[in-house]
Amino acid sequence: MSYYVHEVPGRLRVKTPSARGVNSKGILEILEEKGLFDSSQLMTGDQYLHNRMEKTGQVIGKAIFGLVLEKAFEGTPMALLSVLI
């Protein structure tokens, strides 16, 4: 009988002969019963990716906006104000 465990932060892969017939739905139900998983917070991979890309876009947009302001007001009295924005 051989076992396999692969662990990465946030993920765990376990292969064991004694878990035959146990599917992901069963595992999620057990985790929810134990209070380790909340299915009301569940999102699809597409939803997760969309949320992450939206946040990334906001950060990049703010950075670009800051660079444009810096260049536009470079060498003017407004330069100090643009730094504060």
C-alpha cells in the first residue's frame, strides 16, 4: 500500500488506497461540517480570475495615472500637488 502527499500553501493533494470512492463533494461536505469550509463563499475559477484581474487592473491604472501626472507637472509648482494625489 503506497501513499502520496503533495503540499503547497493553500493546497493539499493526498493519494491513498483507502479513499477510493470518495469524491470532492464528499470531502467538501466533511470540511463544511467541521467548520473548515464555507460553501456560501465559493466562487468558480472564472469568477476568481475575473476578481484578481480587476484588482490588478486598478493597481496598474493608478500607477499609470501617477506617472502621467508626474510627467505632466514636472518642473511646475503643481509638481508638489501631484505627488500628494
